[in-house]
Amino acid sequence: MFDRQKKGDRAVLVLPHSRGEGDAIRRGEEFAELVSSAGAEILASIPARVENPNPRFYIGSGKADEVAEAVRALEADLVLVDHELSPVQERNLEKHLKTRVVDRAGLILDIFAQRARSHEGKLEVELAQLKHVATRLVRGWTHLDAQRGGAIGNRGPGETQLETDRRLLAERVKMLTRRLEKVQVQRDQQRRARLRNTVPRVALVGYTNAGKSTLFNALTTGGVYAADQLFATLDPTVRKVDGLSCGPAVIADTVGFIRELPHDLVAAFRATLAEARDADLLIHVSDAADEERELLRRVVDEVLEEIGAGDVPQLSVMNKIDLIDDLAPRVDRGDDGKPVRVWLSAQAGQGLDGLRDALGELLGGERIRADIELPLTAGRLHARLKAAGAIASEAIDEHGWHLGIDAPRAVLAPLLGDDVHAGPLRDLIEPAPADF
């Protein structure tokens, strides 16, 4: 056995691929970006063709020998494999290579652990990490297996320590789960409050590094951290957007997606991703300059299906058009005349007005503009109209409020409720049928 090093970020990359994978180069570049985002130094990249995975190493034994030689020659601290390994395969590779081995899932979890800032995000990441490491605890104590007790029994201290670790880990998982359930209750209360205010909800989704946070900052005063790196931000941020033709709306910036996202991470981030599931409209942001943008869009759609957001209406946004020659901002419309795709550059500020117009059109639907009168006893309805941004002008006298209404029908309809003073508003929204 060998003693695992506690530190070190000099890495050798192993890039498995099959004969039919046409995107092997792209996958390798993306994995290198992940490694750089984690802060590791890349010493070498070794491609490994895998048609039938080796049950022992996943890669072939000859390729494992080649990786071992590179580790020794370059004095690498760890080996990073661009595929999810079973606990047995990871353990066998560590024995063979005499160094730490981290698979794709472990690398992504490490990046998330570095980037999480909010209390909720830290809880979600830690829970995913504990679930991932639960089946790998045996690797940390194998050097104690040779130590045995007395003549009675055959249990060594390694097994005892392993059982203790498993019990502590299970208790920690339960505690984190309870904490996240409390956070989920708070999030649900916030969403119910937004529903009561009848404010349309929009969520930004897309492949990581597509420019979601930059677009979020351009539409709002969110001040979300944005950088040219994978998973620049993890924690959800919700801000109000004004200036839309439909009235005010709230927009949420969510975590970016990536292919082969660890299942434990998706499960842990369900509370965060619920912003997308409960939205009225999804803005699906893509990198227009990326040749594989359609493939990456399908990856995002698969994750949306997994979290129950596959049926939420989408508006496609093709970002970063400033990187493409002779491409101007525009809005593409479908057969029904509604916006389906917006071409813009959030970084350069090009095409943002077109996006705002498209959002107002999709969220608002038919607008209602009219003058109504409310008695002074209709204070509750007046307050709800004002909170919804439906009042364009108003005057008051001894008879009541004289209001100029300008709002989408979808915003006004939920305000009817059981209010006895909603008659004038109901006449606008539900006019009597024409008498032919």
C-alpha cells in the first residue's frame, strides 16, 4: 500500500473516449477548463480509447501503465479522469498509480465546494460530497487492515474506524437534510409571496459559461459575480426587473449545467433549481459562437426534464454575438408571431432592448388599458393593483379613486378574488359576450 499525499495540485489528465465519439476534442477541452477552474496545474493529457470498460481500472491495463509512467516522470500529485469511476475502479487505480485519483464527479463537486457562498449553497454541496464519498470510505483506512487484534476474533482497528466514520457520516447527512428542508420551507414561502403579488417569474438557465450572470447583471442591478470560467456562480439570486411592457417581473439566475452532472449534485440542488421549475418563463441562454451550441442545448433540456421543468415555456437567447462577424442583434419569431429567439451580446450591451420587448410580450399577453372608479372602501383592491404595477394614473376625491389601468390581462385576472369591489375590474377582464 502507499501513503496518500494530503496536498498537491499538479495533475495528469486521463481522457477516455470511444471510437464513435465525435466530440472527444471538445470534451477534452471542457475537462481541461474544469481542472483549471478547480485550481490545478495540468502537466499532461493522455487520451484513452475505451470500447469495453475494464472492470478493474475502467481504462485498459496497458493505458494504466502508461499513466503510471507519466505520473512518475512528471512527479504528479494526482490523476484526474474524465469519467465517473466506481469506488472499486478508483481504489484500484490509486493502488496502481501510487497517487490520488479523482473522477469527473469528484472534480465537479470540488469546484462547487470552492464556489458556494450562501448558507444554502454550502449545505447542498456538502450533502452531495458526503453522498459521493460514502461508498469510498474504505480507501482511507486500508493501511490499517494489516493490524490485527489479539487471538480472540480477527477484527482490526481499521474496520472499527471505518464503522465509526460511516456512522458519523450518516448522522451528518441526516442533519444536513433537515437543515435543507428548513431552507426549502423558507424558499417556498418566498415563492408563495411572489405568487400572491402576481409578479411574473423568469429564470435564466443554460450551459455553464454561456453568459447567464452577465445577462442577469445587464437586465438588473444584481451585481452577480461573472467571469469567463465554468461555474462562476452557484448560489441563486432573484432580482426585480422594471421597464417591461408587461409591468415588473422577477428574474432568477441559476447554476449553470454541464454534461454528466453528478446525480448527487442534481438531487442536492433541487431546492436551487426549483427556481427554474416554478418559473413562468425560462430564458435559455446559449453561446452563439459555440459550434456545438445545439448539442449543449440538449444537455440543458435533459437536466430540465430531470428536475421537472421540461414543460416550462422557453425563450432562446443566443448570447455573445459580438464574437461573430456580421451578425446584428435581432428577434426571431415563430409561426404564431411570438418571439422564440433573441440574438444579443450581454457583454457589449447589444440587443437588450429586443430581449426586454420579447419578455414583455411573452409575459404580458393582451394588455388592458381603461379608466375605472373605485369607492374609498375598496382600499384592499387599490393596494393590490398598486403592488402589481397596474395603475398608470390616479386621482382621488370624495367619491373614491379614479384610476387609469394599464396592465396585461394575466396580471389583472388574479386580482379579482372575492373582493366585493372588484366589479369594475371584472367588467374589463370578463366583458359580456357580444349580442349578435
